[in-house]
Amino acid sequence: MPPVLALGALTTAAMIAFAANSILARLALATGSIDDLGYTGWRLASGAVTLVLVMRLLERDRPLLPLAGSWPQAVALFGYAVFFSVAYLWLGAAVGAIVLFGAVQAGMIGRALVAGDRPGLVEIGGLTLAFAALVWLVSPGVAAPPLMGVFVMALSGLCWAAYSLLGRGSTAPVADTAGNFVRCLPAGLALMAWSQWTAAPSAFGIACAIASGAIASGLGYAVWYRVLPRLSRLTAASVQLTVPAIAAAGAVLLLAEPLTLRLVLASAAILAGMAVTVLAGERRRRS
């Protein structure tokens, strides 16, 4: 396969994997096959095992100890995973993916503003559009998603923004991610034990959590971080805009979630606003 096609295929696979996290979580949690804490535990544990195996294959000469990554990153990763699972007790996969993406971008942009970055008028317009669309999406009405679910998913997105910011500039992102998952392993095992004692998850729920941790998260991150150095910042920012759209399409096709006009219009406006903000910001920094 030509290098350009291989790069495109791997990038697409990573975006589908990230979107699959929302589909798998909703599939398991909405059916009551597993509780939110148990899902988080199995996801983190299977992700840790997978990433350690990936590291053994990719970097055999690299010692397992000391762990790469950091404890602050591990705490942010754990917060993201817990809030993500809890939010999907309330939210559909499509809405959850949109809110998560918006919160991640808001966290990144907020940090840039605090650091002294000043957005241009186009970026401000994009942010205003995205925020107005989000307010409309969650405003009272028959089609509005539960506000508590939106709030918890926003916390998950902010945790992921913190994780990304703490890891910015990493020279070994796959090793760092593996190390951070391993740091979360004791907490993950504790959640698994608690879930087994209190809720007795089904084999289907555990399978969804393992698929999310091992494939959609572990392998997804490994593939993404391998292709990321070969993408420009503008391209990387652009392709990540497809994740909520893929998750929304999967939610309709695989979970039979209703595709309301309010969801379609609000989601399109949120993604358009964030796309304008992110892409305009990248162009401004390159100029």
C-alpha cells in the first residue's frame, strides 16, 4: 500500500476507534449489562495490559520501569474515564460525543487564553456559535438531553483536555500513555472488584468494556500517536473533528438512537463553530 494511503487508513482507523468508545459505553451501560464503575475499571485494566504489550512489541529495548508518563496525567486520565462512564448512564452516544469534544476543545482554548493567547475575530465567532448551539441543545424541551449527563460529560472532556495539555511536548507519547494506564491499574482493579461485589456485571458488559479499553482506547491511542508525527497540526486538528460525527452516525445505525432535528442542527453548529475556531487558530499560529 502506498505510504499516503497507509497513513490515511491508519488515521481513519484511529478516529473510528475513538468514536467507538462512545458506542461501546452506551451499548453496555444503557442495557444495564454493567455499572459505570465496573465499566471504568475493566476499561482501564484492559487498556493498561494492551498498551504494555504494544510497548513490548514496538520498543523491546525500553525498560518497563520506571514508568513513563506522570501521576498528574494518570489522575486526569482516571477522571476522564470515570466521568465518561457516569455520563453515559444519561446521555445517548451522539450527544455524549458532541459534548465531550466541545469540552475538550473549550479546555484547550481556555488554557491558551490564560497563557496569553489572543484569538482573532474569526475564532471568537466560532466559539460564540458553538456555545450558543450547546445552550440551545441543552435548553429545556422534549428533545433536550439530561442536564446532569451533559455536566458530567463536560467534566470528562475537561479532564481529557488537562491530560493532553500535561502531555504536550512528549517525545514518547505511546510509552507515556502506557505508563499512565498502568498507574491507573490499581484503581481500576478496585473498581472491578467493587462492581463484581455490588452489581455482578454480565459477560456482555465486560466484553464491551474490554473492547473499549483494549481496542478503542489502547490500540486506538497507539495507532494515533504513531501517525501523529506525520501529520501537520492543522491536519491533526481537522481529522479529530470527524470523531463526533462518526459517533453520531454509529449511534443512529447501531443503537437506533433517534435523530431529532434539534440534535442534527445543534450538533452541526457546535462542530462548525469548533472547526472554525480550531482551524483559524492553527492558521494564525503558523502565520
